[in-house]
Amino acid sequence: MNPRSLFSRQEMLNMNIRTLEERGVSVEDIAEVAYAQQAKWTADVSKKDCVESVEKILSLRDTFHILQLGAEIDRLTEEKRIREPLREILHNDLGLFGIDELFGLELAGLFGTIGKTNFGDIDVNKPAIIEKLNTQGKEDENVCHTFLDDIVGAIAAAASTRVAQIANENEAKKDPRYKEIKLDFDL
């Protein structure tokens, strides 16, 4: 039987959740960061909305590719299966490396400039699970989260931005001039 390379959104969501859990991260951990990020700007944001948005982001093909590749690079680094000097650069999460941030920017950028701005804020301030991953990766000789902390931050940034976009869409529909147009578009 030939290996598969294409998966449904549900399959990608399930594999992404499993990969995150194997690396010590839950959907709720990411939703907590998304909630804190969006609650600064939206008074009625709910944790449930953030969980739904995280799951939506985790079901996207680009997210699947970025998360799976980043987690695999981190794992191979831990297992010392990446050659030097790259292994040491990755293991130490060298600040001048920057490719991990590119993964994050690309993922957050799926939700536009605001997604990237949210990612920048999360990347600098490292709230909650992001700080835990970053610290663990730097302090534990057997752990590498060089890519994972940025990817998790980017998922939270994208989820936060998605929550804002949905809130804006709902607000726009309250305008008396609004006319329903049927689009095959899913936020």
C-alpha cells in the first residue's frame, strides 16, 4: 500500500492535535493565549470561541505542513539526528537563526497583517504555554522547542485574529444596509 500525502481537514486536525499533545501542548493551552490576546480588544470574546478558532486553524493544510515539519525538526534535533553545526544552532534556539519565526509569520499571515502583528506581540511577550515551551527548550538539555514555541504562538495569533474577524463580520451584519449575499466562504 502506498503512503498518503493528502488528508482531509478532519484528519489534519486530528494529527495536529496528536502532535501537539506529544510535545506537551493542548488545544486549550493555545486557546488561552488566543483569549488573552483578543480580550484586550474585544470585551465579549469567549474561551469557547477561541477553542473553536484554534481547531479551525489546526485543520488548515498550511498549518498542518508547518506544524508537522517544525515538530519533526525539533524532534530530530532532540535525537541528535541533525548534523552539526545546525543541530547546536537549533538546540540553542539561536536568536539570529530566525527561520522558526518565519514559520510563525507565515502561519499567522494566513490571517493578514493583524495576524502577523498579533504573532509579533506573542513572540516578544511569550505568554503562558509559549513561555513554558521556550524555557523548557532552553533549560532541558534533552528538549528542543525552537520551532514549536513559534508555531504555537502563531496558531494562537491566527485564532485570536479569526475571533476578531468573526466579531467584525457579525457587527457588519447589524447595519440596516447589510444585504445577505450567499458566498462559499468559511472563516
